[in-house]
Amino acid sequence: MFTRNEGNLDRVLRVILGLALLAGYFVFPEAAYRWAFLLGVVPLATGLVGTCPLYSIFGISTCPVKRS
């Protein structure tokens, strides 16, 4: 469906960042900015899927070049 445009390192960092942000949602339950931690869903989802819509729009890819 979507072409993969994220390399392995990019994907791992996105998953870690997403999980860290979502963990903050539970660690700081009374923070006024608690809702901002839910933005961690975006890097988590793009890291798991391997496709970033913004990368597609701007023509960026962190996938290694396939050699024949």
C-alpha cells in the first residue's frame, strides 16, 4: 500500500520516542500539558508501519539504497 520510507534506525528511534511520550502521559497524571504526551501516538505509529506521510510529501527517505 505505502512504500517504506524509513530506515531501521529511524524506525527504532520513532518507536522509542513514541513509547517515552506515551509513558509520560501516565507518569504525570496531574500535569496541565498531559494531553501533549498523546502526540506520542504519531511517532509510534509511523515507526511501526515504516512509512512517514511527511517524508512522502517532501520526497525524503531514510531507507538504505538497495544494491543489485
